[in-house]
Amino acid sequence: MKRSINIKGTLLDLTTPQVMGILNVTPDSFSDGGKYNTVDDAVRAAFKMAAAGASIIDVGGYSSRPGAAEVSLQEEIDRVSPVIEQLIKKVDAFISIDTFRSEVAQAAVQAGAHMVNDISAGDDDTNMLKTVAQIGVPYIAMHKQGIPSTMQHNPRYEDVVNEVYDYLDRKIKQCKEAGIDDVIIDPGFGFGKTLEHNYTLLRELSQLHALGVPILVGVSRKSMIYRLLESTPTDALNGTTFLHAFALQAGAGILRVHDVKEAVECVSLYEALKA
């Protein structure tokens, strides 16, 4: 299985799992919406994440939570590009753009972003794979069922593990055919999946290694944790850390997180046990 990705000539080694810090420059993301509404606030937050050990900062300008407001193409670009331009100058980390729009991906990479994180794996923009191939950056392809506004309305699978596997297998092939050299897969916890689907998928996460590419896991403070525990996103850090440890044991190469320090500590403890 591939254990590194080429980021503009620099190899990021995933033999030791990496932590991706979430930086939502949106007013309405489910956990941190509205916290980083200015460029300076966003840069300060990213600097703290990098100092805590995040090797990647994932910048998003369009919330994917159910019921989130729609954002125009230009507004999304205007939210993320100035932040990325400053992060490149001031923060020692790779920068990812979290978007399903090819125009935003292209603008973000022009501003300095190093990779593209697409919750739709190219399904919501037929130009995405071609664009990513042209700009020559790694690509994170996520599985989701439906669209964010309605994806949690009665999601159905015959076999969630096999269906997610087959979908990601097709996407990897499409990415390679388009000319994308470095592909990372994300099973898409919480995106068109019930609690049972999510936990079945996490329990069988190691099956995705047969696809031969790195796996990103994003469970941080999600409803699969706080609904099961009958709490809130604010109180979901302990549950998040436990699921991070489980995902690492199953071979996750990247953890996408809100709480960088705790995730980095989790990786360090996992590595000590593995040694």
C-alpha cells in the first residue's frame, strides 16, 4: 500500500500518521462556524494548529453540514483565497482546499494550496478531476450518498462496506485515468450514513487498504459520536479521541480534526505502542 504523497516535489511520509487541522472560514460550520471570520483570525488559528503538530491545514469556505446556506462561487473563492495567500507566507504546514468546485480548487492552488479535498469525489463538478490533474496536486476523494442538504434523510445501503469500497475503487480509477498521480480516499463518515452505517464502516476500515492508497478519516466531533453518547459537539472530544485511536489501529494515514493537540498526542501514543 502506498504510504506517501508527492506534494509539489516534497514527499509527505504517511508511515507515521499525519494530522490535518480543520480551518473553516464559514459562518455556519457545525463545530467551528463563525470563529475565523477574518483573515487574521484564520491565520492565528492555523499557526496554533501547525505549532501543535498539524502537518496539513484544510481550509473550507462552504459548509457541508445538513441545512447549511448555499454560497456563490465567487463568495467561496473570496473567503478562501486571501486566507491561503497568508497561510503560505506565515504557517509551516501544507495547505489543503476543501471544496467540490473546480474553479475554487484552481483559485486556491493559484493562491498557494498544495492539495484538493473534495467531498463529492468529482460527482458534483464534472470538471474537477480534469482540473486537479492539470494543476498537478494530490486529491482527496470522499464517498457520500446524496447531497449535504438531504443526505441524512433515510440513507440506505445493501452492504455499506462493499458499496463504499466499490465507489472508491471506481473513483481511484477515474482519477488515474484523468492523470491524477496521488489519490487519498475518505470513506465519508456522516455523509449519507446512519449511526449503524458509520460504525460498521469504521469497524471494517482496514478492508479499504486493498485499494492501495492512503486513507483519511474524518470523525472529529461528528454526530456519530455525540448522538450515540447523547451529548453535543462541544462535549465530543473524548469520543473523538477514542475513535481516532481505533482508526489508527485500522491503518488510517491522515486524521482530519478540530483538536490538533489531542490528535497528535493520540498518534504519538499509538506510535509508541506500535514500536
